[in-house]
Amino acid sequence: MEKDKIVEEITQVNYSTIEVPMYAVYQSHPDYPDKCIARLYNADKPTNIVIIKDTADKMQEYFDKLTPFIFLERGAGDVPELLGVWV
């Protein structure tokens, strides 16, 4: 995968090639310790697009305010860093 592209605003993302946009939210992911990140997926395929916030609460506030997405909590088989997915 390409080097991560960190975006400040969700409006900076070009969705023209994204068929099913989803954002997986991770707390303290190994690549971003002590941060909460949301990585854009195209269905089940990760992209290099990442949004970074200081906390999970700030990430939730951001998605609640700026998107029509709903949050699905992580499943039992998911990695521990995954908090859930905005779809």
C-alpha cells in the first residue's frame, strides 16, 4: 500500500473510485500510537487515506457532525486496536 495520506477534513477525500466507503477506527494503532485514527476502506480493501484525532470521543464527534455514517462496534474476532467501523 502507498504511504498514508493524512487528511484534515473528510471533504478532502476523492470518493470517485470508492464504491463502498467505510472508515475503520483504531485507538493506538501501532503506526499511530497514542492517537485515534480512521482509515478509509473501499468495502473490505484498505486505502492510504487516514484521519487522525487525539481521542475516540473527538473522532465520534467529528463523524457524527460531518457524515451520515453510522458506527458499528468491533466484532469478537477483530484486532484489539479496532474500535469499530463507520459505514
